[in-house]
Amino acid sequence: MIAYLKGKLVFKASTPAIIEVNGIGYEVFVSTETLSRFPAEGREVTVFTHHHFAEADQKLYGFVSRADKSFFELLITVKGIGPKIALGIMSGASTEQISEAIYSQDIPRISSFPGIGKKSAERIILELKDKIGSVADGARPPSAGGPSSTLHREAVSALESLGYRKAEAEKTVSALLRTDGARFSDVSDVIRTALKSIHK
């Protein structure tokens, strides 16, 4: 099993990209999102790979981070979603954006990806919404360093000090700021509302 490749990026105009490692060129299928994050051809690149076997065929799928690779492997556990469709989904948006769409059950957004209709979108949500935890909790506060980011950080910290688990605090505060962030001007308001939400 090939876990990652580190070598010279020979070709990246389209997928599969070609990465040369010790004189051997590897074809690596990647999303357009990944292609956009690659360095220029001729530069060194590291990709985390999923080695996929299907009957007599095998292919390498590459990602610039372990998180992206894990998300791809999660997508292909969904019935009817193979590597090609999963890569198409990941070409349409970042992992964080797709995770947020699943977490918020945004069927129109998910069904806009190549090869995904309404029924497939519903299946993806049904099978993954409870599995994307830490990635979806990345319904991160907008504009890191901005007001919402500060409210998010301080509210989560306060909830942790009150004994709540970080994952639960992150999830609750992120959801509040994402859906109604404009009405919160003070961290105490966020904490109050978060506590009500947790104890519903």
C-alpha cells in the first residue's frame, strides 16, 4: 500500500498528474481543487495517496493533506459513490465547504456537484452527517482574526471552563455564529444562547 509520494511534479495540466520518485513516474488522480494547490511543474511535491483496487484495475488518488485523504475515503463508503464521483465532489469545493454542506443538510448545494442528484445528496447526508465531526465542526468562524473569530474562540473557551467537552462547545458555537452571527455583539450573549441550545 502506498501511503504518500514525495518527488518532482512532472505534469499537472490535468488529472492524472505525474509525480517522479526515484526515476519512476507515478500517475496520480487528483481533484481540480488539489491541482490548484500544487506547486509549479518541476518543483518538489508531497501527496498523500489512496491506493484503490477494483477488479483488475488499480489507481492512485492524491491529496495535499491527510484530512483531504480521510474525507475522500469517507465519501467512498457511501453507497453509489465511487472514487471518480468522490473526486468530482472534491473538485467542486474545499473539504471544509463540503463538510459544512453535509452538516447543514444543504441538499441543493450537494446535488450541484458532478454526478450527484437529489437522492444521492440525501444518501450522503444520511450516511455521513454523524461521521464528519471534527471536519464539520470546522463550520469555522468567518474571517479568522475578525469579530466572529474572537467571539467563537472566547465562547468555546468559556464553555470548556464550565466543564463542557470541546467538541460539543465548538459544534454549538459554530452553528450559532453561522446561522445568526450578526446579532451577537458580546461573548456573554453567545455563551447564554449556547447553554440554552445545549440544554434544549
